Amino acid sequence: MRLLCLGLIGIGAVGCAGDSLNPAALDLSGTWVFTATIEETTQSCNVTEAPITFTAVSADSLVGRGGEGGTIQCSNAARTFAASPYLEHATVFLSRRGTSVRIDRHGSLLFQGEIRSDSRMSGTVTTDSLPGSWVAERQ
């Protein structure tokens, strides 16, 4: 029985060792689809399915290009504004340190958060440091 338990503990340790996230080993190149809610002082905005394709410049820096599709729709207490294209053909820059990620557009913060896995990033800091939430999933 003692040998069986030691064997099971050994197997469990091997299984757990592979679960840790090594951000330095992750290649973030490729297309990611962003969804976000941005809370401004007088309105809130929802970004839906905005694709960005990233290409590596260095190990910790990528340049991205907004693809076709994706919208932003804002509303305030009085009305809801029509959805319009968001990030189409826009150039953005992604930088990372460890699991932290920052995406800028035109020199201003677009999204800031964490790499959660090889196929998911998310955070709670949005455009110009406004509160909200965002998620990006690898396509």
C-alpha cells in the first residue's frame, strides 16, 4: 500500500508540473478576438468581436493590425448610439513583462491585463486607464 501511495504521489507531481504558465515560452503571434466593456463617466461602451492579428517584433514586443469586423456601441442614460467599426485597420502595439500585457494605440493605453493561458488574455483596465473589462481569445 505504501508503494502504491508513493507512486500515485509521484504521478500527481509530474501532472502538476506541466500546468504552470511560462510566459517567456508563449508566442502571442496570430489573430486574437477582443471583447470589452469600457465604463466612461457619462456612458458605457461595448466592444464585440474585434480581431487583431499580431506579429512579433521581439520576444516581448508585438505589432498588431485590426482586422475586418468588430464593433463598438456606446450608450448613456438618454440613448444608445449605433454600433460602428472598431479597430478595423488600426495599428496597435503589444508589450509584455512576465504575464503582464499592455496594448497601446496611437501612444495611448487600449487594454492592460494578464496572459491567462496560451489562448486567453484578459484584464480590468481599458482605454485611457478607464475601468471596465476585456477578454482576448486566440482565434
